[in-house]
Amino acid sequence: MNNCELKKLIVEEKQKTGTVILAHTYQDPDIIDVADITGDSFFLSKKAAEIKAERVIMCGVRFMAESVKILSPETQTILPVPSATCPMAEQILPERVREFKKQNPEAEVVAYINTTAALKAECDVCVTSSSAIKIVDKLKADDILFIPDQHLGSFVKEKLPHKNIILWDGYCPVHAQLTAEDVIECKKKHPGAVFAVHPESPAEVVALADMVGATSEIINYAKAQKGEVIIGTERGVVDYLALHEDNGERFIQLAPEKLCCEDMKKISLEDVYKAIKGEVGEKIELHEELRKKALVSINRMLELG
């Protein structure tokens, strides 16, 4: 069965079952094409809560499906490929945070949204890459543990020198591969291009950027430019821009051999179809006590952000 036939069947099954498909921007363009809502991780979670769908297929990774479940406990949430996960989301163990809080009772713990539900439950507030600076600046505590991403945390720390921001050893394995040399070489090939990068990247890379922002912010920035734009994040963004914008060749992928998240690419169009049919996928379940604890940090993010 070819992709055109699969897409037609997916649309038919969605209508039959009342299923809503959420797709992260990093997903394959064919999946983006059949999705009802596309965006970054927190945008998708909020939209799932707003539409109050009975059933959601999350085309992304596990922590994103968990976030939908945290915000919409009554929604049946399906992750089509159970092994699709985010290494960064699982790098910091909840026990380590509990021990830190015992030793540092006056400090506040900030969790990047790219974390497991179990880790969110141990933290004081969640942040996105676009809201991190604003939210951390509003916190009353001077001592802040920022987890898991040391690179995003370093970016926030530079912008808020009046805060004592403590960083641990987490990172995104995809963005962390980037080097200043990657940027310099790409700029040599495209001397008139501006460079937009995600703050999960190392500081030496961020320092060379014309714009630093979350996935959605990079997309909006790239659309607003008239000339070439070098994109320093997962290659799904360039795929998305090429699919939705005229003159798509002006969007240049930085280090394409590095900026590909294998976990994000695990879900195929066939997986989506079979998940709607109930043949594959994992139904995400969270213990209610854990869900409520994790919800506290997300609700505080909404309040402060």
C-alpha cells in the first residue's frame, strides 16, 4: 500500500473513530500531512486539553504522550511506537532530585518540559525553551536547579546573572553534537544567510546565532525572513518549512548528518494507521497520584508564563 492510499485510509478511520492525531514538527512530512494539530511538545499538550478529544494518537516521543495524559486524564492517549522516547527526558533520575531538595530546601527545581512525568512530579515548575528565562526570573528563590538540559540551562544562566542557576549533566544528544565549525562552514557556503538555532545547542554554537529560540519561534522567524536562513535544529523543521512555504530551498539545514532525531523518526505512516485501528501502540497510563503531582509543576508554568 502506498502513502497516498494510507493517507486516505487514515482520514477515513479518524472520522469513524473520532480520533485526533497530534504530530510534533520533527515528524516525517507524510505524518504532518495527516495530523490534525502540529507544533512543539507543549503546544500539542495544551491543544489536546482544549479540544477535549476522547482519543489521541501522539506522533512524537513518550514524554509528549505523558504530557497529554497529565493535562487530559480522560483522554485515551496512544503512542504508536512504544520505544519512541527522548534520551534527555530520562537522563535525570527523580531520586537524585529528591536528594538535592533535602540538602537544599531553599532552592527551587525547574524542569524543562522535555522530562518524564516522574521527574516533573519532583520539580517546582516546568518551563519551555521559549518561557524559561521569563519564568526563572519570576521565581523568588535565588538558588535554582535547572534540569535536565545543561545547554538550555546555560543559556538561561547567561541571561539571568542575578540568579544562582545550578546545572547538571543532562543534554539533548542531537543538538549537543553541533560545533562552531559546523556553523562557520555553513556560513561560508551561504554568506548572506541568517542563522537561527535552538538553545539546546552548545554555547559556542548559540554565540554565532542571529536568533535563538524554540521550535515554533524558529519557524516564525524563518518565515519572516526574505533571504536564506540556516536552521540549527532537528531537520524536521526544514522539512516542515519546505512543505508549507514557497521558495523552500532558501531554508538551509545545518549539519544534516547530525541533526536527525532517530526516536522522532521511528513512527511511520503505517504505524499511525495501525494505531488508529488499535493494532499497534501503547495506551499511556499514569498513576493518579503521580499525575496530580506532575500537574502542579505544569500548572505553575502556565501561571508564571
